[in-house]
Amino acid sequence: MHKIKWGIIGCGNVTEVKSGPPYQLTEGFELVAVMRRDKEKVRDYAQRHHVPKFYTDADLLINDPDVEAIYIATPPNVHKKYALKVAEAGKPCCVEKPFGVSYEDSKAITQAFAKKKLPLFVAYYRRSLPRFLKIKEWIYEGKIGNIESVNWEYHRTPSETDLSGKPNWRTDKNIAPGGYFDDLASHGLDLFTYFFGNVTEAQGKAENRLGLYSAKDFITGKWVHENGITGTGTWNFGANEYKDEVMITGKKGHIEFSVFDDKPIVLIESGNRKEIHIEHPKHVQQFHVENIARHLFEESYIHPSTGYTAMHTSWVMDKISGMV
């Protein structure tokens, strides 16, 4: 098997354990280059992870003939900039989530890769995790009957960084207009479209209630999936206590789970309660990256998280936060 040689643009914290190692551990893949603007940090990363090449200029990595595919793991405000260059270079790409700072950016990236007929993936890796695949299995087996609704309550207290006013791209409206909503809520909303199909209408309200940073900190939303299932959500990033609870309600029962917490998934079926705990892998994007390999090597396999699926999630996010 020919090994596909990957490069990473933006080798920050997310690539240390969560996403970087899978590009080395997955059969058929090899990580040959990394890029970060800070020379000492990128040199240190390359040495620790045994990556032969490192760059401080993304253009050099993108156009390196030894690099055949690229993973963009930067903050979202430069996803479009780099992704369009990768498309122009004619290389497959995986973009970290959130896909873009807006639906329009996500659409532009997706169209650029489609025009070149290049594979494009987005790191909504929960679509590949066994814990959430079990929930999808329960839904499609009809364990709780016809699905009526899904509700997600996500609350968290302000962090020390939030309270201090220190720079943080996740709360800078120029990088993430919706704040933590863009970074975190995107995971769950993308998962719901994976479970129930695309959304036909969505609306919401986004506010900055605490004034700790420039982005929004309190968002409410509601939406309707193409099969009539309704969704509601509240995301409060200035709450006094933590909460991460999803409830999928059906005619015969409901399913309870957390998007982020390491908790059992719960099935309430005709009054009977069943709990299952399914651990995530050490490298949480491992199955996601392995599925990229399947997509690239197996003609009949389609990855669950592509530019098109992520573009739709961007549209839902923008509708709820009032961007479109």
C-alpha cells in the first residue's frame, strides 16, 4: 500500500494528543511535515513527535512535493485562507472544526474542493466515535419509537482566562463571532444532523450578557429537521454551574447523553432503564482519521464528515446565532 504523506498546519494543543498522533498511527498514513509560526515551538513539536520536516511558513508546507495531504488545525479565522491554497495545490484536506467563521466561508471552501474534485473532510469526529454510533443504532432500531424531539442544555462557568480578560481566540468576535458556541455547540449540532438528517429551518438569539469578552456568551435556538423532528438548545457560557445534558424523546421512551462528558449513555425504553459506558480512544480523533483512510483507499466508502455535511452545520450555526 502506498502511504499518503500528511502535513499539519497549526500544530497547537489539539494536535498533541487528540488529533496529531492518528496521522502517524493510521495504516497507510505518514506524518512528514508540520507548520507553526513560532520556530522554536514547531521545532520542539517536530522533535517530540518524530516528524522529519517543520516550517514556519504555511505556503512552504502546502507546496512541498513530499506533502500529499494536509490537516488544517489553526483557529477558524484562517481556515478559508489556507484551505483555498490547499485546494489550489490539488491536495486532499481535513479542516478542524468549526469549519469556517461563517456559512459563506464554509461554502467557499467546499466549492473550491468540489471544483477540483478533491476529498475534503472536517474534524467533526463524534460522527466516528463508538459512543455516539451506539446512540445512532438505538435510534435506527426504533428503541424509543418514532423520534419527536431533541433538547440540549449546555452551561458552563466563566474560566479564569475569561475573567482575566487575557487573549483567547475562542472569545474574540473577529475569530469566533459566537464565542464558545462556535467552538463547542458545533459538535452537538453537527451530531444531531448526523442522527436525524439535515435541518430545514432554524432560528435563535445570541447575546453578550456578561461583557467579559467581545463574542457572544448566551445563545438559545430552535430548529426543525427534514423529517419533522424538532430541536431546542440553550448554551450559557456565564452560568453558575456546569451542565451538559441531551435528551432525545420518542414515542416509547428517551435517550440521555452528554456531548462532552465521560458519562454513560442512557436508554429509557418502555419504562426500562439501560446504561452503557463506552470509552473514547486515547487519541479521540483516531476513528475519524482511520475513516479518512478508508475514504481515500476504499472506493465504496464515504466519510461521515465531509465539507458538505460541515457546510450544512455552519448554516445551522449561523441561523441560530443570527449571522444569516
